[in-house]
Amino acid sequence: MNFHHLLVVFHDTILTMIDRPQLTLRIRRALRRSRVVVLLGPRQSGKTTLARALVNGESPNYFDLEDPASLARLDQPMTALQSLRGTVVIDEVQRRPDLFPVLRVLADRKPLPARFLILGSASPALLRQSSESLAGRLEIIDVPGLSLAEVGTRWLNRHWQRGGFPLSYLARTNDDSYTWRRQFIQTFLERDLPQLGIGIPATALLRFWTMVAHYHGGIWSSADPARSLGIGESTVRRYLDLLTQLLLVRQLQPWHENLAKRQVRSPKVYIRDSGLLHALLGIRSERELLSHPKCGASWEGYALEELLKRAEPHEAYFWGTHQGAELDLLLIRKGRRVGIEVKRTDAPTLTSSMRIALADLKLDELDVFYPGTRSYELAPRVKVMPVTSIPGLGA
């Protein structure tokens, strides 16, 4: 059996298998070098399926803390865990924060008989507890939804419209996918957040999340949402940070160069999953998406998110000046500066913003991604490439 084939579902009466080799390889490597590996991501992003490729769900080494039987087995955690060997999986670990001190003791044994793979929603409490109890012992891996590389580039439009949550992407129809995403949002707000110890009213956070969707791809300002919701700007910032820590929103921070020009100093915000963005905006179909005012911003966020999944840069920023020059993404990797622009146009041209970014930021290269199929050089150090070439980036 090939354990890289991690997701098996019946779709359109055909057995569909989604391959996630890059993520699987990262987890295997992490388990070889780290005593504790944490997989963090939103519910339904595929963490459990990845873990079960390493440890069978029926194995005594697998604990699902939403299962009463697993909870009962961990009633005395030291007794239950200390005799196990190999890889031990603990799923939904945020339900038992008292386990972290026990894991610290077990991870410090010499020789080390077991390594621990723990899974959880990316709650602030979980991150804080794990970092305090397991400092120097753990490695954290974010688990996003399915990437374009994993589903295949021929399914680009479907992936953009539905997003990467497996059950959304693989739904039988677009209506089924949209319904799943709306139910995911409702369940997340009404059930998952309270279980994570977050007491924000579901209706208030839904209104805020929808506002963020309308800001998608734009410069963030807390003032307007604060006025609309009738709350303080500090509360708005707390809400935004919460959705960011839960891996549902990305705040792309601005880059500041030592220039005479006034530069933008507020972050750009993106809904990380394009399918959730479209559900929050009420976009049900490809036709509605292509005619929606946020179509271009949605395309930009989708392409940038796919690129960041694949490129794994050491640092990522956007750049803008108050005079109007901007760069969608600045990647700094191994000392090189790579600029990224995303254009939803048939034939991108060299703009004044690109020229300014090349000169002011001293870019080693500038890549322009677009929906077309042909790659070509636009100018020295400037290349136009199809979005479908992103999965090969850095390979």
C-alpha cells in the first residue's frame, strides 16, 4: 500500500485518491529529528487522514480525544503512554491540555522509545501550552487544505472556486460544496470556538469574518469594522489576530525599505481558503465568481496562497508606497529577493509599479503569474508564468 495516497473518498461514483507526498515527507522527516511533532490546522483540513497513514486508527498507539474510549484510556495518561513504542498519535489534543506536562516527561526519556505526533486546531491556548511545556522538544507543521499540486493543475478553476478543504473540493456538485462550506462556518463558530475556550458570540464573529472577506486583498484598517460592529478597535484587532492564529486568515505584513518615499505600514488581509472566501461572500458558482467585484482579489489571494504553500520562504511580505507603487509579494529566501505579482489578464505588461519595485527593492527577479498557458520574458529579470507552474516552484 502506498501511504502517500492519503485521502480516499467516493466522488461521482469513482474512487478518488488525493496524493499529499510533500506534506507526508515533511511529517516523516520531522518525526525522525524531533521528539514531538505538532500538526496544526483548521478542522477538516486533513490532519487526521495524514496521521492515520502513519498509525492505524485501530492501533493502541492512536488516541482520538473526541472518542470516549480514547478519553477513558487516557484517564491515567502516564500509565497509558509510557509503555508505547514507535509513533504515538494524539488527535484533538486541545481537549486535554493537562497532557502537555506528561508529554514533556515522556519526550525526555533516554533512550527514547516513542515519538509523539499530536494534532489540534490552531487555538492560541494550544500554541501557548505546547510552547511552554515542550519548548525545545517540538516541531510545528501547519496543515492547510489540499493544494493545487495535490489535486492536479487541470482542476485549477474547480480548486479556486471550492477551495482546499477536502470535503468541499470533492463534493458531488457545486451546490453540495457551497452547502458544506456554509455548514463548516456555522459549526466552527457555534461549536468549535466554544470548545477551544473562546467566548466570542457566533453572530458577532460571523459579521466580522464577513467584513474581513470584503477586505480580502486590501490594506487592513480597524476603524471601519469597529464602527460597523459598535466595538473598540482593540477588540477588532483581537478578532483579526484570533482568525489568523486559527489559520483562517493571513495577515501579510508590509516590508519597509530605507527609502525617502512614504510606505504603507498596515498589513494586507486575505481569507486563506478561497472556498471559504466565496462562501462568506455568497458566491455559489463559477459564473457568479467571474462577475463578482472581488473576482480579481480572490484570484490574487488564491495564487499567493498556493505559492506560499509551495515556496516556503524564510520571509514573506507585501510592499506599497503612498505614491501608488506596490508589489503583491516579496519573498526572501536564502538571501535572494524575489518579487511576485499576480495579474488576472490575458497578457500582462510591464507596469510602472514593477519598474519601481525592481529598482527600489533591488529585486533579484520578478515573477508575474497569470491565468494563461505560456511563459515568456517581459523584461530583464522579469518573467511571466502561468499560475499552473506554481506547483513546480522550488522543486
